Amino acid sequence: MKQILPFTLLLSTFPALSCADAIGVQAGAASWSYDISGSVRYKTEDSANDIDVNDDLGYDDDSLGFIYVMIDHPLPLIPNVKISRTNIDTDADGRLSQTVTYGNVTFNANEDVSSEVQLDQTDITLYYRILDNVANLDLGLNAKYIDAESTITGATSGTESADISGWVPMLYAGVGIDLPFTGLSVSADGSAIGYQDSTFYDYSVRASYTTPWHLGVDVGYRAVKLDLDDFDDSFADVEFDGPYAGAYLKF
């Protein structure tokens, strides 16, 4: 959090440097094939209770869709806006390698378990375009709202659920290069923050092609990291990452 205030003050000096000549809107959707890895705990600081999402819970690769809309405008001082929504809803069956306590339930070693994870993320990004030419540069702030529930059910021990929700303020940056007269571009953007021993990041890199009819397609790679240290009683070090492909309309 201490990093955000000086960054905001610095950012306030930039809006006059570059702005769009007219209002621009881009709305798109993509299919993301991701792999999940890491570990989770609930209501305990003892790392001996870490549950591996692959080896213990049986999670592997999966896919989902995400959507977004971006609005650029020529008004000075007022930031541009990007809003995106990502919903992860997945389940798996596994077998625990050791006895662990998750919340108020102790699950036994070699016990068969089933689990479900729902992780909804809404990102509201306010940014300024610092450069707007063949190369472009965006800087801003992102507010990520996380609403998640994870449930583990043991064959003999019972069921426990963990719920977390809240806003996470993050720093945002985006860069890109347009290849003149081709419709082709390459770009990358992402948000990140670290505070109170927790770390969050969400970034993507992509290659895009925009047709003369405002329709575009892109392919890229996205990674989301949630390193939680006592965030709503949850402890986790989980990453979702993998390739995606999408389409968009750009006016």
C-alpha cells in the first residue's frame, strides 16, 4: 500500500502528455486454457497443513472464458477505463498424502477427497496513456475484487468451506507496438502488488490482428498469481497460467 501513494502522485503529472483524438472502444472475449498449481491452507498458520492442489486434490489443466471492455477518450485529466471479468469454476477428485487440518476439519492421510473452487475476479482499471504512437505506454491503478469459495469433502472426515472476498489495489502498466499499415500489433499488460506478506499479479502478453472491419483476433499467454497470507483466514500460494485465444470489436 505504501507504494501506491507516490506512484499516484507521479502519475498525476502525466495526463497532459498524450490523449486519444476521439473516443475509442474495444470489447472482447477470450478462451483461456490454464494450468493450476500451488497449495492452500485455511485457518492455520502451520505450513505442515499445506494441501497441494495437484498431488493432493487432483487438479490439472482446465479452460474458461473471460471478457473485457476498454474505453479511451480525449478528455484531459480524466483516466481511461478498462473493466474485465474472469470466473474460475472447477472441481477435482484426489487423495491426501498426509493428515491435514483445513479449517475446523481434520482430513486423514490417504483419504479420498473431492473439492470445488469458484474464483470470481472483477478488475476495474483506471489508466493514462503516456505514449500514443507506433509505440504506446499506459500507467494506472487497478482495483481487483476477489470473491472466492473453496470446498473440500472427505470420504470419512466431513466437509469444510473457505470463503474469501475483498478489494485488492494494484499498480497497472501496459505497453504495445503497432506495425503500421498491417493491422498487426504486439502488447503486454498487467497488474501487481505486494503487501502484508501477500502478493498478487495478473499479466498477459499477446499478438493481435485488427481487420479493416473493426473485428480483431488475438492469441496470448496469461498468468494470475494469488499468494495469500491470512487473507480472510486463508493461506494460499496458487497460480493459474496458460495460453488463450480471443476475438474483439474495436471502434
